[in-house]
Amino acid sequence: MKNPSRYLDALTKELSRLPGIGPKSASRLAFHVLSMDGTEVERLARTLIEVKSHIFRCGVCGGISEGDICPICGDEMRERDVICVVRDPKDVLTIEATGGFHGRYHVLHGLISPLDGIGPDDLNIGSLVGRCRDGGIREIILALNPTVEGDATSLYLARLLSPGGITVTRIAHGLPVGSDLEFSDSATIARSIECRIRL
Amino acid sequence: MYLKKLTLKNFRNYGDLSIEFSPEITFIVGNNGVGKSNIIEAISLTSTMRSFRNIPDIEMIQWGFESYYCSSEIEDSQDRLFEVGCSCQGGKLRKRIKIDGIEIRSISEFYGKFLTVVFAPFDINIINGMPELRRRFTDSVISKTNSHYLSDLSEFRKVLLSRNRFLKLLKEKKNLDMSELDVWDHMFASVSSRIIKARKKFFVELNDLFKNSYKGISDDLEAPDIHYASSIDSDEPDYIIRKLSEIRNKDSIIGSTGIGPQRDDFIIKNHRNINFVNYASQGQRRMAAICLKISECDFIESKTGTKAVIMVDDIFSELDSQRRKNMIKVLKRGNQIIFTMVHQNNADSSGFNASKTYHVSNGGILDELV
């Protein structure tokens, strides 16, 4: 279906580039924007630009920050000797929401994946090495996805950082809390048996 | 387990078909080109998600239509209804697979639940053809009985692709961090080790089953042995890592990985260590291929306790009458059997309590012969 206006067409195209938005949703959103109040549209446009112009990468961990350093890295109350390594800034939020981790983070902004042309040099690894070299780090927790790319990245970091005398750990593979053994897939059960712990 | 009913909509030459099978033996008879094998194809699709002839989904849609649908109703099994639907609209292919009405997202949730074994004329290529065909046979049989193996294989493919991509970049003289290659070697070794272990175990069991069925069906006094031919001598991860580092220079010149499960093969040899394909006649090779398939049925039964549905796609025309008789005798082992053939007088159904015969004529019309 061709849009009646090239402006509407352009907006639909831009929106459909967003994740999870197909051509139909994009068209619906574009028509919605058209029906909105002028001030509402301006507010939306302003917010979009502000998100990009006011948020930076934290100079320490690479996570999102409104200043040079993010609130987590700047928080003197947090444990300074443990770093949790994650793939994306969004993962920081996920782990923060648990309230179970009190150290600081390091965001890689991707995983090693030759198939996507991403090597270690393309990731935020150099500054992690720098943080470890500066001292005071006891443990690095790798919280990356249990995929081929996640495992390769974990292994790479473990080999890179362990020789410096730092304990490198990886989050456990296993059953979701409160789940039923019967309804878990066999790969997960096999992994959780492999990674069992002594009681 | 046995297949009770197959339903097809717009699948190849069948617009709307529903066919019920005998729990023991069913014959589908008709001239060449009327669509006998399409029925086998549909059944194999609901069992393994793909055509046993390796035909792409888009070509299985009836001419002039945009989608096909097939479903198999199974008896004596935990899961009863297997459905596969595929639509192609505006060049976009969508496939939907369900077990008992629940949509399946990954192949490992599907594979190995509705167990079938297809005997087809081109099985002889497993004996005669490229190692790739033997690997495919090996992997499909192990996967039917072991879902870990299936997930190991998909992990292996990804790791191999990643390592090879890295080697290709290296070949192009890109400045790369070699410790990344150490990581891929490590991951390659650990998943390869699991695959090689599973294959080793499989070939020990397959060899016994193969020799048994070979003796039962052929007049040869001596049955040859199946030997697993791995490109790596040991399945220990440390050994594999060492080997990988030894061939690293060569690998980076070629831009791919020189050893590993992707290079494995199996060889059939007699006790004098002579390769079966070098001394066997065309007829003996055909028999050996049939014996491999019979061993597959036996292997599935010994691992899962389930008798797979056997489908025999037009292989009788290539056997002499004595071997035909032997084969029927060997196949009569309690599994449900579905035959396709040009003339029914090729096969003798005496000895089976319940049989059904269908005649297929041009235009996909099926009549039951009583």
C-alpha cells in the first residue's frame, strides 16, 4: 500500500527501522502521530533528541550516564572490588532490578562474533583491562548470555584477566527459580547437572 | 507407535487427501509419476520437519496455491498429532509446526518424537557416495535418539563457522588478536569431543546390528564391519586443542579447519581389511544400504523402546525375487510398514494379519482396494 504523502511515507520508513516494529505497526504509529496535537508531537520530537544529546557512555564502565561518570560508578557505597561484566547497558538495569548485586559494572557493548565481524578490539575490553590493572579488583563476574558468542567472550575474558591474579567467575547455568524440573528443556537440565553445587 | 491417519491439503499433487493406514502393512500402488512417494514425503515431513528427498518447502506446495498443510495422527505414543504447515506469500516463506496443537519453536523439541525410517532407492549413495552423505546418515540416526547430540551439532556448526571466519580474516592478513583463536580452538575442542564420543559409541552398537541384519538378508557368508573413521585419534579435548595448534598455520593458509567432526566418515571393510565398495557388486551394495537402514530401525528400538514406522519407497523393483523375500522376512519385525510400489505382486503380504492397499491414479486420486 502506498502512503498518500511522502512525509508520511518517510516517517513510516523511519519507524519501521526500530526493533519489533513491522511495516504495519509503523504505518499505524505514523498515522497516530499525524492525529496528535502539534505540542504533543513537538514534545515527542524533543524527547527523542534529548535522549541522544544528554546521554553519554560512562567514562569508567561504558554504561549510560548523563555526566562523565554514571551514578553507579560514582556511588561510594558500592563495593569497589567486584565488577560484573555485561553485554548491553540494558543488562545493567536487569541486574540492578534484582537488588542482589552491590558491586560495579562493565558494559562490553556486544560479544565476540566473527560471523558478524565483531572481534575483541571492537568491544569495550581495553578499559576493563585498564580497570583491573589499576588494582583493587578482587573478582570479575561474567554475566553474558549462554550462547556460542557469550561463551566465547567469557572464555576470552577469563584467559585475559585470570593471569593478573583476579578471580574470574561466570554466572551459573541452570533451572529458573520456582520452575518445575518436568517442564524444563533437556539442554538446561543437562547443564544444571554439569554445574551442580555441593550442599 | 503407528501412523493411523495422514491428512494433506494442497501438498504436491494432492488437493485434499485423508488416508488411513493399517497398523501392520499398507501398500500404495500406482504407475510412475502418480504421486506415491509424495505420501511418504508428507509422512517424513511430519516426522523430521523436512523432506526425505531434500526438496525445498516451496516446491512441496501444490501448483497454483500459496500453502500446504500435512498432519499425522499417531497411536501408541505420548504425542498424538503432528502438524506441519507452510505458506509462501509475497516470496516470504513461513513454516508452522505443532505437536498436539502446541506450536514448536526449536527442532530439538520436535525431532525424535514421531520416529520413522525411510528406505529409498538413493540409500545406496550412503555406501557409494561422498562422506557428507554418511555423516548426514550418522547424525540423523543419533539425533533421533539423543536430543543432546542435536543441540551439540548446532553448537558445533556455529563454532566451526566462527573459527573458519576468523581463519579467513587471518588469511586476508588482517591484524588480529590471536588469543581469540585460542578461544575458538578451546570451544571447538570441547564440543567436538562430545560429538566424537557419541559417534564412537554409536558405531560400536551400529556395527553389531549391521552384521546381524546383513547375515539375515544376504547370502554372503561373511558380513563386513563398519569402522568409524575420525580425523582425530582421540576424543580428549586437550588432545584436540594440541592437534589444532599443530595445524594452525596450515588452517590459516587454507582459511578453514582441517580436522574435526566435519571431516569424519565411516568405512565398511571385510576381515581382510579390503574396502567393501572395492569388492562388492552393485546388488551387494544395495543390500548393504538396506542393512544399514534396518540397523537404524534396530538402533532406534534399542535406544527408545519404540518401533519406528518403516516406509519403503519403491526399492523392490531393484531386487531379485529371493532378496525381495528375504527383505520382507527381515522387515517383518512388528513395526508398521508402508510400501510404495508399481506392481503389488512384487510383495507378498501373507504373514501379516491386517493389510490395506491403495491404488493411486493420475491427478492424485486414491482408491482403497478391498
